[in-house]
Amino acid sequence: MRNVFGNILTLTTYGESHGPAIGGVIDGFPAGISVDTDFIQAELNRRRPGQSKITTGRNEADKVEILSGVFEGKTTGCPIGFVVKNSDQHSSDYENIRNVYRPSHADYTYEMKYGIRDYRGGGRSSARETVARCVGGAFAKLALKKYGITINAFTSQVGEISLEKDYTNYDLTIVETNAVRCPDNEIAKVMEVLIENIKAEGDTIGGMVSCVIRGCPVGLGEPAFSKLQSMLAGAMMSINAAKGFEYGDGFDSARKKGSELNDLFTSKDGKISTLTNHSGGIQGGISNGQNIFFKVAFKPVATLLREQTTVDKNGNATTLKAKGRHDPCVVPRAVPIVEAMAAMVILDAIMMEKSLSE
């Protein structure tokens, strides 16, 4: 089982949903970066369960404890170890699925691959694992500050309700002012009502998270197997419930002519840029200095609080009605996770570029 993310900058995560803790080790992190523990905790708080009436009711403090790699408020260049204790597990809620495979979950595939599975909340395959990613991403964001790079993700779609304008028309600083994390408060209200109604039905709903990376220099990424967009895609598709990734004009590109899609170059005061950004800030697998823009599609959460047909471990037909506390829509809590993964990819790409030039 591979539990390591990254190339030069790496994050190794450990822990299960209903185990004692979730944690990780960040390796290859640059020395001398000022560590703002309040910021790191705030990033975790954005992901934590129980933060609103449209998220799971599991109540975890998600208090991070840094174990190594930081001295007198700065990173030392040594591995950064950290742990986040689990405290509000209701493992008994999962007793009814001990020998049953939940539809569209990892239960069946996990057991076929490893011959054993932790049925309590999905064990290692639970989205609880993303706690460690948010810690890694928070550290990466702190390091990216010195490069002037910022990363902002937001909810752009829930079900059939979506933002109608380009991200440049919205104030992304208001994303945290509503429970859905949408930069349009009026549309956010409609999204929230939809999620509440879906929850009342015992059902779930999918959606889309969009992300913009500003301040990226020209030259990150490689032209072949380490294209910047493939690094981002791999990171995003490793997030639980992620089903699709596109950058720039993405799948709309298939409907356009080259004359509509090409980003024409211009020069002003000796600086070369493009008139448009259909490429999403990446050309030939390499960042071109424009804003990097991408979207991640998330499926509806597979756990429904209504009856579904399935089979047990012996192949016998049965019905299942899940118990416990679950998100009716994963999208709002996925926003900080998308940012975290993007931050680690960009910092890793910067460090890869540095290693090539040294």
C-alpha cells in the first residue's frame, strides 16, 4: 500500500478513521520557514467535521500536535512529524456492515485486494485520512508565501446549481462567509437549501470545486511525464470521491476551434504574457506565468441513510440502511483539501525545478 505523496517534497500519512489518530511525516521540506501554528490549525478547522448543519455531525477537535522538524518557530529541514487524535468515533454504528459490502464504497475492492478490511468507517479508505493532507498543505502554503503564490478554491457547483460566470467575476475572499464555501452568497443560499433537502431525504448530492493559483512563476513542470497538469490531476484524483479533473477550458476545448482556443501572445514593457488564458496557466506541461485554474468533480457520497440492495461476504442478497453521521455533500469540506493538495504540488514542483538548476 503506497502512503507517500510527492517527489522531493513528500507527505507520508498514517491512521484510520476509527483508530487512535491520524498523522503524517513531511519530508524534504525547506529549512527556515516560519511556522504559524494558528494558521495550520485554522486550515484544519476548515476541513473538520461538525462545522455546520450541512456536514457530518461527527465532532472532532482536530487539534494538531507537531512532534518534530520545528525549532524556535522555524522548520529545521528535518522530517516534520505530526499527529491529530481521534476522539469522537462511533464504531458501533458500523457493526451492521461488518460482513456486508456498501454500494460504491471501497469495501469489496479493499477486501479482495488485502484479504481484510477495517469496516469501521472505511478504515484507511475513509476521508478522515485527508486530515493529514490539510496539515501538509498548510505547511506548503507557509513556504509558498515567500514566492508570492496564493491558492484559492471554492464551491462552484452543487447538483444542477452552478456559478454562471468566470472566477474573475467573483470576490474569492468571501468564500469562508457561508457554509457552502461559494463566492456568491445568493447562490450559496440556494445550494445550502438543496443540500438540506437532500439530507432530509436520506440521500446525497455531488458537485464541483474550482481552484485558482496566482503568482506561479514560468517554468514549473516538465514536458513529458511530470507535466504540471498531470501532477495536479494525480493529486486531485487521489482525494476521496473525486471523479474528474479539468484545467483551463478543459472539456469545453473539445467543442472549440483552434482560432477560438489559442492564447495569443503580447508584450508590454518587455514582459511577455497572453491576451487570454484558455490554457489555464499551463502550456506544454509547464506553467506560463498566468493564473492556473482547474476544477475537480466530486461524486455524491456513497453512504445513504436509506435502504439499498447489496450482498454480504458470501454473495447472499441483502438490504442495507447505513447508520451513523455522514456528509450529504462532500464538496464544502473538500475545498480546503483541494487547496492543500495544490499547495503541495506547487511547492514540490518548485523544489524539483531548483534541484535541476543546482
